[in-house]
Amino acid sequence: QVQLVESGGGLVQAGGSLRLSCVASGIAFSIYLMGWYRQAPGKQRELVATITSGGTTNYTDSVKGRFTISMDNSKNTVHTQMNSLTPEDTAVYYCYAVVSRLGYRYAFAYWGQGTQVTVSS
């Protein structure tokens, strides 16, 4: 099993910044990809940003130019710097990872428990 532990959510005023982090831990695994999804009340969960172990990034259009995702491969950690936050960014943010595990030929996907980000107007 792989566990994902998120940190860095909170309350911020519009225009402010937050930095989310997520650490993956477990035994005998390698990360293909890590990233973030978010779910606002009454809405479906949506992709925010992802990064592969090779450094390829992907962002949803609404956060391009404001959010920056990065990965520390040596620490199995992903960070996302979120700037110029707006009330529309308010949601629970879930860390997501796709990993390979020793002894298995297929990949596994894992989710964190979520961290609340609230942006006040």
C-alpha cells in the first residue's frame, strides 16, 4: 500500500497564496505521476495539475499561470504553489498518485484524504 498525506490547505483572502504539499510513503514503489484534483460543493471532482516523475506537467486551464506544480523525486513529494487565488478556487484538494509496486505488472492509483482550501472575497 501507498499512503498520501497532504498539507498546506487553509483560509486565504482573494489574491493571496497557498502552498500545498503531498508526501507519498510506502514500501517498494515508484512514482509515475502525482498531482491534485479538487472538488467544490455540488460539483464534480476535477483535475487541477499533475506532474510526471520526468517533470512533464499538466494544468487545467483555469489555473494556468497561477499554479505551479513541482516534484521532489528523492522525497516522493509534490508541491503546488497557488497564487492569485480567487473564491472559485475554494474546494477540497485531493492529492493523487499513480505508482508501480514491486511484484505487480500494473499500476496503482491512490488518493489522499483531502485538504480544504477556502478563498474569501
